[in-house]
Amino acid sequence: MSGRLEGKVAVVVGAGQTPGDTIGNGRATAILFAREGARVLAVDCRLDSAQETVTLIRDEGGEAEAFAADATRESDCEAFLADAVKRWGRVDVLHNNVGIGGGDSGPAHLSEEAWDRILEVNLKSVILPCKHVLPIMRAQGSGAIINISSIAAVCATPIVAYKASKAGINAYTQSLAVGNAKHGIRANVIMPGLMNTPMAIEGISSALGVPKDDLIRARDAQVPLLGKMGTAWDVAHAALFLASDEAGFITGVSLAVDGGQSARIG
């Protein structure tokens, strides 16, 4: 039985991960895309981490290559998309999964430096790859773009730069979807909720000086669905659906993958 992405080429930006006990969203998505038949270009600013993802894919018999790039630099985005086309002749799926939140704060205490850095990384790492994949996908007459946002875009949170950046991704993707629908290009957002990933658990634990087990319990308690956070595989499976032909009539959607947390806002 062929996979749901058989014969397709997928570029996963942010396909590495920070060290931790679990798997990150980008790495899980790259692995799942490959399992379903896609040839995957694993892009990350840390080549060693992207290469680890590629090794995991190849160990399962999948096809993947690693590429070191800073997705906030336009020339890097042009380069990795050109590399995918040179290798495989096309780009069917672009998955943007870069994001940071360190140094964020509330409106009265947020530094200008933190605001600039978070907005630059979280928004430019979506906008620039999309800009340079559009000519490729328009020439093909098809393509699927998936941008990773957060339920912070629609839920109350004290971290305002992160929230603003993720709300910006949602708004940008709506414009992207409507403007490119006539070219057969679909663009959608995934909004993860509280996830048990290295960036969240090890990252927040270290930043706040909170024991990991305590942090996990506190985050689990906030999730309506069985009182447990999601994992990177939950995000990956949502991405697989949106990337596949099964979602062929879905564009401009912001899909919460959050165990019901955002539903509390009504």
C-alpha cells in the first residue's frame, strides 16, 4: 500500500530539535512525512540536528537530505528551496516549524530587544520560505503549505510578543491561502496547545528553574482531554492530513491541536 505522500517532495523547516527526553514537532513531522512516502529536505539552523533527523529517516528506509539554513535570511530560504528543486524537481509540501519565545514578558515589562527578536524569528521564518516557494508551486499548479502557529494566537497569555507573532502567522496564512487558491496552492495553520516537547519542557524548565516533573504535572492539569499534554506526533499527524490529498478542499484554516484547551474561550 502506497503512503499518503507517495511521490511528493516535502521541505520541513525546523526539522531538528533542542535536546530533551521527547521528540520535537519538526523532527516528528519530517519522520512521518518520510514514512508516508515523501522525499524530505530537513532544514535547520543546526546542521547536526537536521542530520540526526535524516539519519532516523534513513534508518527506516526513507529518503531525506539535510540542509543548514537560517530561515530568517532570505538568501538561505532561496537556497534550500532551490536545493529541493535541484534534487527532486519540485516542492509539493512546505512545512514551517521555526519558533522561539525566550525573553518574552507582559506589556509593561517586555524589552524592545525581545519583541524584535521574537517577531523577527517567528514571522520571517514563515514569510520568507513561503515567498520563495510560491513561484515553484505556481509553476506546478499545486502545493500545500503548513505553518505552525500556537493556540496563544487565540487564547489569553501573558507573553505578548509570542502571542502577537503567532496571531500574525494566522493572519498571514489567510492572505496566503486566498491569494494563491487560483494556483492550486493550499495554505493552512496548525495551532498546537500544550505539548510535551523538548522546547517546551526542557526549555521552560531551564528558563524558570522549575523541576521538569513539576512542570509536566502543571501543564497536564490545564488540558481538558484526559488531563494530559499532546506530543509532537499529534502535530505531525495533523500536518500529514493537511499535506495530503485528503485535505484537497481545505485551505485558509487554523486548526487547533490542543486537547480542547482553546475551546474554553467559547
